[in-house]
Amino acid sequence: MAQVRLPHFYLKQPHTIIFSVYNDLSLLSFSFIYRFYSFRYHGFVFEPFRITGIVRMGTFVIGIHKQRAGNDMIRRRTVTTENDVLNGLGMLFMKLLTNRAQIFADVRTYWSPEAVKKATGYELEGVAKQSGGFIHLINSGAACLDACGKATDENGNGVMKPWYDVTDKDIDNILDATTWNYADLGYFRGGGYSSRFVTEAEMPCTMIRLNLVKGLGPVLQIAEGWTVHLPDEVTDKLWKRTDYTWPCTWFAPRTTGEGAFKTAYDVMNNWGANHGHIGADLITLCSMLRIPVAMHNVPEKDIFRPAAWNAFGMDKEGQDFRACNAYGPMYRNIR
């Protein structure tokens, strides 16, 4: 497997990096020029990695935020791929709520306890066992490097930190956990590199997806859960069932034993197509924006919506759809 480690260097001025990207629709290769600023010392390009992905396939830039660190300026962008504006907006919601980088990933595969044991001989433990398996989250060549879980808190636990808490040691550890692998030319005709790492820490996280429903508008799906750490030999065997050069995260949603959250498989089966538990915050945000939440596993006691929602019936989730429909979008009608 071809891979390369890029050297650390010190950047003080804006730099332009050219990535080779692949246009999914026209089957033509082209380059995307991305301008960024580094603050203090960082490794190649992805500086404290507030950038949420290496750019690929018709990139869509959602937002630009400026922060100051000493005398230097950081430009922070939420970046998604494949013109996926809905995923980009979801990432923007989460970044604004947490100040953390967001993982961009496809919901690729469900692994049941039986399938894992058959493929590797390993019996699932902990949250993966409790959830009835786990979901493989993997993106074709790009994800925020923070997701490797090599930044640590005061107790030495792997975490994804707010950008302003990331230390030089965290950055070194994140870079050391990442390799840059030659792109699979079957996917990327223009070549280039894929960031490659595996999420090794068990961290609470929230998976969301914004979908557009004809006649209704945007709806949000939320699944709180945990990243899963598997033994290296198990990860190796399962990872090779898909592309071994792409960044890899194992995710176990919190299951309820019924409906869309009966098992991890049901979560994946109900998920729309293409850190920390913040599902309750997202539900409140969506009520402000008049976006009904179609699926979530947040305990009712943690949910806060406007009191006016109580006028739309006794069932809380039905209230949400009826209230959002009655009040309409906050900013403009996109239905």
C-alpha cells in the first residue's frame, strides 16, 4: 500500500495548495486551489485541522469564520465534498454548536456481532455489543484529522477538542497518527492523496443528516452514540473489506430496542442518503429554524422546544412537524 508522510514546516504567510480532484458528473479531472493561513507551527496544509476535509469532487465551501490567536489569524472553513450542501449544513450546525472539527463520512457498512465473529473471530464488547453491532463510517479520501482521537484531555483520554484548546503536542500526535496514501485511480482519475487514520479513542459523538423531503422541506435525523475502539487485528480485517486507504471510524449508536433505534442496523437502514452528545442542542436549533426532526434518540427530558409547540397536539414529534409547517421557514421558503 503506497503512502507518504508529509514533513512539518513553519508557515507565516498565506499559502496556496493545489489538490487534484475528480468531478463525479463530467468525469473530468481538475484542480481546486485552496487558500489557508497557518497559526504558529503546524504540519502540511491541515493546520490545527479546523478544516473538515481534504477537498474533492466538486467542493462546496459552506462558511468562513475568523478567529485570533496571538498576533496570527486563523481562517476556519467548513468543507464538504460532492456538492453535498445538506451534509455541509449539518456540519456547519455542529461546528457552530461545539467549536470542534466535524467528521465527514459515508454510512458504509453495518457489522453485526455475528458477522464480526465470523470474519475475525472476535466477540464484540462494550457499547458495540450493547448496540447490537456497529456502523462503519468512512469517506472517500477525506475527514478531519482530529477524528483519530489522538488529542487528549487532562486525564489522558482521547478527545476531539474545541479548536482553541488544541495544543502543539496534540497536533504532533494527530499528524503522527495520519498517513497520506496515493489515491485509488479507479475513484480519482486526477490522482492525489487520501488522508488515512483510524479513530482509536472511544468518544461520545452525534451523527446527523439533513434531508430534503418533497412537499415538506428540510428534516433532520439525529443519532447519538460512541466511536468504537477495536483490536488492531480486527480493525485491519474489517477495514480491508472496503478501501484501506480512507479514514476509518467505527460508530455504535445508542439503541432503544424499538423503531429506528432498535439496533445499529435499524439506524443505518433508516438513515438518509448521503462530538459529544449534542442532539438536544440540535433539536432546539432546528425548532428555531423550523426544520422538523424526523428521527432521533435523545431522551425526552433533555429536549427543549418553544412552548408554542404545545398548541399543535400531544405527541411531541408530531407537534414538531405541524408547528414547523404552520410557522414556515425562518428565512425563506425553500420547498
